[in-house]
Amino acid sequence: MSDIITSGAVHSELALAAYATNLVKGEAPDVKKLKKAGMTEAQAQAFKDNYTVVEQFNGVMGGSMTVFEDMTATSTWRFAGHSQLT
């Protein structure tokens, strides 16, 4: 059961980080940008220490995609989000 909870927490954190904008490819995500996306200081710092930005795309219609690479493992995570059109 704890693996399910841990996995859910990781996915939630990745999804939240995907809303950070103007991240730089090949670098750790910027703490200020992660905080602006909704993370706490501690969450943002821990995320920065564990992930790098592989790619980020922001479409003109509000769609976005960010790919993060986990520096502690060999996996790559992909998350997409979008903002509402107004």
C-alpha cells in the first residue's frame, strides 16, 4: 500500500512541476519557477535536486508538455497540462 501512496505523491509532484514555465533544457528546474507553479520552498528544492528538464513545450492554444528526467534513476517522466482558454 505504501508504494501506491509514494507513487501517487511522486506523480502529483511531477504534474505540479509541469506547470512551471520557461524552464531551461538540460538544467535543474528553477526553484522560484517551481514555487510560482504552487510548490512550497522545501518541495521545490527537493524537486530541483532530483530532476532535470529534458524538454518543455508551450503551445499557443494553452497546451503544454514538460519532460523531466529523474537523476536518481534511469526513468524519464512525461506530463502534460493545459490552461483554460478565456
